[in-house]
Amino acid sequence: MATSTAHEIFKAGYRVRLERAAVVTLLILIVCFQLSPRFKVKPRPVALVPLQVQVEEVPVTRQPGAVAPPPRPAVPVPVDDPALPLDETIELTDISFQAASSLMAGAPESGASFVSPPRPIAEVFPEYPKAARQKGAQGVVKVSLLVRADGSVAEAVVILNTTGSEECARAALRAARATRFIPGKEHGVPVAAWTTREYGFYF
């Protein structure tokens, strides 16, 4: 019985001491907080260290000159007069709005007959002749064709041959004659009409 009483007294004294310590700690914190604005802390001056940058000599580099572009390939342009002077001027031409509208719409002028050109529907392309290939013949063969009203070819004529090869020309003619066309039409009626086709021969 005496032991339990002593234990309770010890616990009560411990609690009182703990509460007193908490109160004292709180009072110390309040005092420190109230006195802190009165103390002014002066920051120490910071000595600036001068920065020295030493640049070494950099060797001068030379860029190579721009490479000249390759020469442009010569493109043959058909002209009427190769010796046309540079200061030649072209006279102004008056074009009526009605004529320009007719040309843009594909309609003929009054009193003129307009025939729509034939259009290929089953075109045959020529084979590159082996003999022409071995000779190194390259270029274009342009053929003028007379197309009948039923769409078949009545006549074929070579009008341009830049290959210089007769084999290529004959191959182009065979392909042109085997091609079938939608015939040209005049006022909605199929008629015979001329047209042109080009065939290229390249490696």
C-alpha cells in the first residue's frame, strides 16, 4: 500500500516538473523573439576578386572558295531567227475580250470550224531497238498521225528524230500505227484529224 502511494507521488512530481520545464522553455523562446529585432547583424563585406580572362591566339582559318556550279546543259529551243538582236521590242497587240474568252473556252470564233484533237485510249509504246541501244542512240522521235473517224491510224509520219537512228524511227512508227484513239470531233461528229505523239528512247 505504501509502495503504490509513493509511486503516485513520484508520478505527480514528475508531471509537475515536466510542466514547469515546458513553461520555462516557452518563456525563454518568447524573450528571445522579443529581443531579436534589437540586435543588428552587420554582414561582412565580401572582397571582389578581379576576373582575368586570357585569350590565346587562335589561328586564322581560311574557308575554301565556293565551288563553281556545273554548267547547265544545253537545251535546244527552236527559234525562227537565232541572230535576234537583244534590243528587239515586241509591238503591243490588242486582244478583244470576246476572242480571248472563246479561246479559253475552246469554242471557235463565229464562222470558224473547230475540230477537237484525237485522244489515245489504247496507246502502244515502242520497244527500244537493241541495235540502237548498242550504238548509244538516245533522244525523242515525234510522229504526226492522221486518225480516221473510227479511231484507227491512217497515216504516220516522222517529223522529228533526235536519236539519229532509223531503228528508233521505225519502232516509233509501228507503235503509233498500233495505237487506238478517240477520234476528233467537229460539231459532235467524229471526223479524221491530225495529232502528234512523242516517244523517248533513253537508257
